[in-house]
Amino acid sequence: MRQALIVAGPTCSGKSALALALAERLGGTVINADAMQCYRELRVLTARPTPEEEARAPHALYGVLPAAEAGSVAWWRERALAAMEGAALPILCGGTGMYLRALTQGLSALPPVTAQARAEARALLAALGAPGLHARLDPEDAAQIRPSDSQRIARAHEVWLSTGRSLAAWQRAAPLLPPAPYAFRALLLDPPRAALREAIAARWAAMLAGGAKEEVAALLAQGLDPALPAMRAHGVPELAALLRGEIDEAEASRRAIAHTIAYTRRQATWFRHQPLVDPSATHRINTRIASVAQLSESGRAEIFAFVDRTG
């Protein structure tokens, strides 16, 4: 069976640096497994690999989707499988756990929804807001979806409108798309929270200096639906409020950093309790990787020994 590596963990933990080092060492292709890094217009705010980094090793699925479209687990899985097929060693890098699990454990095959149901769900979302539409969901769907998660609320409602069955019922009864036919190994980064907080603040400052405000201004100029995933990426709502004159830069920064820190806590919890692969094929790294060169000699040796041993 063909081999594939996963490099996963919370935002700012150092996934990209590690994945790039492994790709250079092993002749692999880095395949994006971060939902927001798929969007073409969000290079700065999602900290996508730079053109110089992309030139050092093959990269796939970065910046491939316009912000006007909504990506999904199924959309990503199909494209990731195609990218993996053409890679000598696929190295899946990202923090979107559900994307990675769709490869390692399979995915429920949900029915297509009608254009009319999608339009009606979006209209209701705009009229009622996320909490209002959440109150109309099937109780089982409502129990599984946060009242603030407008994208998943709309998805659940449009499935119900199209089929007369709840999203939860389809997920429970539908046959699974099978796991990808690869032997997966996972490197999971789980650095201390203090290190993440410091890195998130530093990255935010670098984003502002690197054109984040201009990136959001260009995004807003498209007049997109605010419920689209790209419009809810970390930093976009905060900088949009800044550009509208509703808050100042200090407050935008405070909110964006706080929201990102809270998100990393959820990511870390998810990866601790939702194993992607067998524990014997998982290596946990309890430090932040700013660059592999800065790791201790023993830290580098442990990582490469794991990869070599399980390969």
C-alpha cells in the first residue's frame, strides 16, 4: 500500500515549516489540508506558503478556490485524492481535522441539494440570522451544530428542504465513501498554549505589515455574501469592521488575536480526542516549530526516526 504523511495541529504550531522540511528530505509533495488556505484571495491572512517556499518543493491545493465559492469536505477530499495520486509521497498539511479524517476514515455520502433549496436556505439565513434558522432545525441537527455556525446551519436546512430528512439522519444512514487507499502516518503538533499565543500575536503583526488590510479591502470590493466561508476567515470580519470605521486598528487586532487563540484551543482539543490514525502510526510533538533547523538535535532525530521507522 502506498504511504502518506499527515502533518496536523493548531494554527501557528509550525505545520508548514515541518511539512516543507519533510518534503525536501523525502521528495514529497505538500498538499494543503487547511480549509481557508484553499481560497485564492486569502494568501496573507491565512499565512499560505510563500512563492519562495513553494519553489523549494511541490505544493498542491493552495489558493485554488475563489472566495465566491464555498468549499466543503467532499470537494476537498476529491481534489486531495487527485493530488495524492500524482505525488511520490503525499504530505497532507493543515489544521482542518474533518478534512483529514475524510481521507483516513472515509466520508458520509450525502445527497445533492436542489438550487431552490439552497436559495431558500440562504434567504432564511439572511432574514432570521444564524440563531433564528438554528431554531428551525431538526432537533438532532440542532444538537450537533453551534447556533453561530451559519454555514453548517444553512447546509443542514437545505438538505432537509431537498430530501425531507435531517442532515444527521443522512450522515447516520448513508454509506461511507471509503478511506483513501494509503497507509497513513501522522505527525501531530501540540505546543504549549503560551507559545501559540505569542506566535499568533507575532503573526498578526506580520500580516498587517504584509498587506492584510489591503487583502480584505479587495475581498470586500467583490460584494460577496458575508456567510461564505472566506468572508469568515480569521481576521476578515475584524479588518472589515476596521475598514468600515466601526473600530480602530488596536481593537481589530485584539479581536482577531483573541478569536484565533480560541480557535487553536478547539483545534488542539479536537486532535487530542479525534485520532486520525492508529496511535502506533502517530508521533506527537509538544513544541512549536518555527523552523526545523531551530529544533534541538534530539527533536529532529525523533521526527525523522519516526518517519523512517514507519515508512
